[in-house]
Amino acid sequence: MAYVEEIGSYYLKTQQEIDAIKKQMSKLKSFCIHNKLIIASNKQQQQYYQLQEHLKILEDNIQSANKQYYDQLINNFDITAQRLPTVMDKSNLMKRQDNTQINLPMIESIINVKSVPNINIEPIGKGTLKPKGIFQVRSAASLGRKQQKMTNNSKDAITQNTSKVGLLELVNQGKVEKDQVQQIFQSNLILKHSQSNLSQGSLQFARKQIQLVGATNQILFKTDLKSQQNNDVSQQDKNSIKIPITTKSSNNDSKEQILEQSQFNKTSNQNYNQSQQYRYTDSKANFLLIIQNDQFIYDDNYKQFHSQNMEQWENNIEPIMKSLVKLIQESKIKEATLQSNSILQLKNLMMQQKVFTLSQLVQIFDNWEEIAIKLQIPQLIYKTKDGKLKAVIKIQSKYRQYKAQKDYHRLKVMIEKVLVIQQYIRIFLFKQQTKKHIQENNVFIIDKFKQKQRIFKQEWDIIKQSKRYEIHINSFSYQEIKRLSMDKMQQKQNVQITRIFNLKDPNIYIIYICDIPQEVIDYFYKILQLGEINDVRSRLYFVKPENQSTFPSHMSLSQTLLYSPKSLKRIKQLIKGNTSYLIPGYPSNDDIKLADILNIPIYGGLPQLHQYYTTKSGCKQLFEELQLPQPQSIRNIYDEKELINSLAVLIQKNPSINIWILKIDDETQGRGIAWMDVRKMVKQDVVNIIQKLRIVYPQLYKSYDEYLLHFTTRGGIIEACPCSPVKVQSPCIHFQIEPNGELQILGTYDKVKTNEFQTVSHISPQQSLKINLEYLLQGICKKLYSKGLFGYFTIDLIAYQEQSKINFQMIGLDCFLNNFSSSLIYYDFLMKGKLDQITGEYYVEEQNKQESRIQIFCPFIINEGLDVLQYKTFFQLCRLESISFNLEKKIGSTFILIDSLQSGIISLMTVGVNYQQRQHFYRRMQAEEQNNSRLIQGVIRQT
């Protein structure tokens, strides 16, 4: 108790302090508003904020004190329960003023209900719902004195004039008997006792009509939801409800009476006085009535009660008794007893007030506690002998339920968050584990690949003298951003179909990976047969990846083959038990995966090394190590500022050079080239000069900003052009480094350009330089082989005349078999001649003497009119225009089909005797192409 008093005193002091702070805050706020101050002074703002913070601290302290008190109350449950007084203590019952709302069970399960209105639900506070229309209703409803009408027909009724005189004076005058006075006092005591027992917060149902089970005439009573808390007489007419009631009078005449339900007074004294006037005990004798087996026992008490109330039995009493039987049936109680005066009391109450509750109906019975427990009526359950203990237990259980539910929801939310975190952690760990597994697997594959390459180098001398399978796959394994910018990529990958002419070596069997129609395959079978290769169908196999059409068109051929298990299975069956190796196109890691699946080596070094020395910066480093001549340049540029500063330094150090070229590192065939002429930009800073770049392929890079983005992202170089690009020749040397390190020169050619830097064809052999090729390439071959590189290579040079002397410089290196180099295989197959390893000239034997031959190769010719022609019609048009190849003289033109004619793309090779004839054939080829276009257009119009 000392702790409770301490908590109470602390709460009162804190609450008073809170009220004082709120008054000060409201004064500050009203002062600002009265003086029309939009922004208060700094001092007033500081005072207001300090009060607000202090108010928050006090409210938090009260909340923590309340929580501490409730926790101690719950923990000391046994002590609290022992200190509670007994429920049936009359002094406590008389003092009890229960105004709380308690939900009752639906009354239609007990009494026959005609109609039940819809009750809307509205939220009241967080997590709480309250039905609309439920209000607090007084349990002992009573009307005002002016509205009361006594229905007693007694001649000794007390009038309004005599009611002002005291009862003792009336007894002395002989107007009132002593028995009547005692009866009035007894009824007042009963009323007072019943009023204290009944709950004033009983639930009334919204506008329900409760029909009491009766005979022919029935009385309808309405319960009102509206709270009768307003004593204003002016509101009585607005809130009153008129209810017609049909009853039988003593003269058996039917009359309709309209009673008005008034609002109840809030004060307990007026409620007590009003209820005292209507809660009286009938002057007739009291009988004990028994309900057994769901019906009243028809004994002497029942008969006497029936005889005394014969006049009101049918319309008023019998419906109540049938409703009581119905109530006993619902509660499933075998036996119940009640007093007849209680029925009369309820009848009088309903006749006068038209309002009653389910608790009042249950309390008629003597064993009402048992019925209340059966029906689970909250108002009555806690009025039993151990009601207060049950109430405490209920409050504690509800509080524990609230705490447990709150803890459960908090724990549930926490568990959900923990599960999400755990899921992401598992995904992250699984990702890291997968990465680690992939890295370990890649390391294992690379180690296995290096071991195979080492064995392949050691056994090459034996392999090249025996039967072997070459698996050719010209895959454009560039970065995806480059492949997306390539038109007709599938046809370009088939340009190197000339690799199949390696069949001129009788020990070689070829498996070519491509996607070409059967007509093109038959075309090449025919050419091979004309080249005296009879067993061509048993030595040449075309394999098409079955899932190539499933994947996007920009996907490389190596990736498509990796995801085509049927094609891989067929290749394994073809090479089973035979020596074989893979000859890739542009090298990549996909080639290592293919070699690992097929369990074969690659005709080349580590793909990463081939890729690095193919870049512009990588080959510059190699040429510097070999001290070979190369233009003035700066490599490995990855920033715009670095680009501008490097260009400014080069221009200042080399004033005689007017043209500077920018090249993106990993681009090929002139795709990443841009250049500028500084002679036309005198008195301009470098920033303005570089923004006026001339881009060779404007369809790839539409502006300077776009080109600069790719340049700085992928890296690049700045390179000097020694003279005008028109005067610069571009010779190339194609050579092969065998796995044992031996050098073999395969051919040379000059590039043919449509503009300063865009290559469209080549002329072989090259005529720009007169140098010893073998001596030049010997050092490069040793250097590349020492770095672990072997296979097919092509060196790009520039040749220019300076003071009657031809100089050359190294500008590029292709560490793979490119389109122009692969055409030399087809050229050697047609000529069946011999290449001079020193000069690069190509000779054929004709009439017991050697004659030189020169060829022009154009790998990619697009003609939109080819898609309407058939193969037979196309070659007939070629013969009519004398476009053919003479196998005896080994001169003429030959077509290389890289796809069906419907694609509109072909490759062309023209062979001549000398340089003048080469130029004549080239000019004739251009004229015939224009003529063919006209012929094809004529065929289209006729069709």
C-alpha cells in the first residue's frame, strides 16, 4: 500500500506540473497570435522549445511509472487477489457504479427477434473496433414524475394534492392504512437492492424489436441504443420514440396507448427516485414457481398465481413466462425456480418503461448465477460469489494476452526480418562459394590446357607427318558491345570457309563448324573435286550447332557450340581415336572450354596472350622490345585529360607531323580509327582540335562524345602519320609459327582502301616493299614463341617514300587467322604454286617455266538484287559476261559463297598474270559488277 500511495502522489504532482507547462505554452502561443507575429523572437522560441522538451520528459516519466506499477501488479497477483473483498458484500454492491460497456451474447438466440438492423463498424483508436450505435443505458430505466400515471383503480389512490403531505400524517388522518405504507417501504428497499445489483452499463441492441412469446395478442418492446445522459427537457421530443401497445383493460376494451421514452438523468439521486416509483411489489401473494424439463410445473402455486392474474394473463404475463421457458431451454438447465412477484415486477416495468435488459430477465430466477454462467453474460458472471476474483483473473489474462500478442507480433516481425537477412546471407555465401568453385574449376581447366599444349608442342614433329583432324571454328569472340554493332555477323563468320582447302595436304581431315545451306556445301564439294581431291566427302565434315537459331544472332559461334550437346557429341564421335586439334578464329576463353570438353589441344597459345598482343598498345610494347621501327605514339590512354595532354606533347615535340591518328585498343579492320590534320587548325588549342576529329566509321560512333566514351573505356593510342594517308601504302605479312617454333611465311598482300583508312580488299603479293621477309620475321617469331604464342599471325606495316627512299614502320599485329590471310589458303589451292620465302612473290609452273601470279580478293560484296536469283541463273549470267576461271591458265575470277544467294552477300577472287593485268582485272571486275547489277535489275523487272 505504501508503494501505491507513493505512485499516486508522484502521479498527481507530475500531472499538476504538466498542466502548468501546458498553460505556459498556450500563453506563449496566444501572445504570438494576438500580436500577429508570424515568427516569434528567438527568446520566445527558445522558451517554447524548452517547455516542450520538459513536457515530453514528464510524460515519458509518467508512462514508465505506470508500466512499472502494472508490471508489479501482475507479478504480485496472489497478494492482490487475497486483498480483494468478497463479491457478495452488500456494502460493496451498493457502492458499485459500473458504467463500463460489456458485450452481451446475441439476444435472438434466447428470445424470438423479428428484425435486427445492420451495425456498421468504425475504428476507434489503434487496433480497436466499436459497433456504431452502442451506448451506455441505465439498468433501471424510469420516467419523470410528471410523466408517471398510476393505473391502480383503488378508491384510496393518493392524488397530487395529498402527495405533498407526509405519509405519517395521511395514516393519522385515516386516508392510508399502515399495511400500504409498509408495502411501499418494502418495495423501495427491493428497488434499491436490485438497482445496485443490476449493471448500469448493460448492452442495448440497436433498434431491435424483442417479441415476447405470447398467445394471440403480443406486446412489442424496443430497446434503444442511444445513451440517455442528457437531462435537457427540450431534447425529449427529438429523441422520444412512440410505441403502440395493445392491452386488455378490466372492461375488456382494446385501447392504443402512446408512451414516450425520455432521456434519463445523469445524477444517481434522480435515477433512484424515479426508479423507486415504478419498482414496487404487487399487493397480491407471492408464489414459488418451478420450471422443470423446459416447462412450468402445474402445481397449486401456479394455479393460484394464474387465478389471481387472470385478467392480465393472456397479454402480459403468459408471454413473459414463455420467454422464460425459452431462456431455460437455451441455457440447458434442468430445473429453475422463481417468485411470482418477480414476473409481476418485470411486467409492470415493461408496461411503464418498455425497456429491459437480458440481465434483468435472468435475475428473475432464484438460481440466476448458474444461468448467467451458462449463457456467459458478462454483467452477471462477475456478480457471482467469486465475481471480483474472476474479474481480476480476466483482466490479468487479457493483459497477459495483450502483452503476449504484442511480443508475438514483435517477435514475428523480427523473425521475418531475420529470415530475409538469413536468405540474403545464404544467397551471398552461395554466390561467393559458386565464384570460388568456378575460379577453382577455371584454374584446373587452364592447368589441364597448359599440360596438353606442352605435350602438343613436344609431339608436333610426329603429328604433322601423320593423319590428323583439324577442327576449324571461325568465331567472332569479341566483346558483346562490338558484336552488337556488326551487321550480318553470321555471314561474316563464314568468310573464312576457305580454310577447308587445307585438304590439299592428304594427311588432314577437316571438321568445319558453320551454318550454311546444303547448296553451298555441294558447291564447295564440287570445287574440291575439281582440285583433284576425290575422297572429299570422307575427309570434310560440316557441323551445324543445333541450337544456333535459339540464341540471339549476335552470339558468337563458340558460345553457340558450347550449348549444342548434339553437335559436340558428333564431333567426339568423328575424332574418336584420332589425333586432332582446334584452330580458332578470334581467340577467347570459350576456345579453352571447347578444347576441354573435346579433350584436344588448341593450335595456338594462351588466348589471353593472343588477345593482348593483338591490341594496339600490346603490339607497340612488343615492337619496342624488338626495337623495330614504328611511328611516334603514346599508348594505354584511358582518360580524356590524359588524351589531351599526350596529344599536346606529341604535337609540340613533332612539329613536322601534320596528321595524328587515334585508335581504340581492341578494334580491328579500321573500326576504331579517327584522325585529325593540325595544319588546318592553326592558332587553336588542343581541346578545339580534338573535338574536330574525323571518324572513319561514323555509323558506329556518331559524335565525338560517343567516340571518346569508347576510347576512354576500352583504352587506346595516339599515333603519328608520317605523310598524307593517300601516299602511305599498307603492306601485310602473313606467317605461321608451328608448335615446335619453326617459321613459315604464308604470303603477303597490300590493302586496298576506299578512303584514307577503310580497307575493302587486298592485292597479293605486296609490291610496296622490297625487303628480306625471312630476316625481318625471324626475330619476331622467336620473341612471340618465347612468350608462349604460336599459330597464325599477320603483321601490319606502312610504307612511304621519304627523300627517294622507301621507309617502313610497324603499326599492328593480328595474333589470329584473319579474313585476308585465310583467302591465301584458297589461292594456293587454285594455283598449286610456290611462295618465295624471302621476297613474298608467288610463282606457278606453266610450260616448264615459272610465272608470277597476282590476285585480288574482296571478302564482302553486298548486292541487293541477288536475293531473287537462283544458283543456276546466277552462274549463267556470269558465263554470258565472260566471268569465269580458267583452270589450265590459272587466271580469271572465282566466287566464294559464304551463304545462300538470298542473303545478297558473296566473296570474289580475281587472279591475273602481272601487276598491269591485275589492275585491268580489277577495273573489269568493277565494271562487270555494275553490269551485273543492271542485268539483275532487268531480271527482277521481268519476274
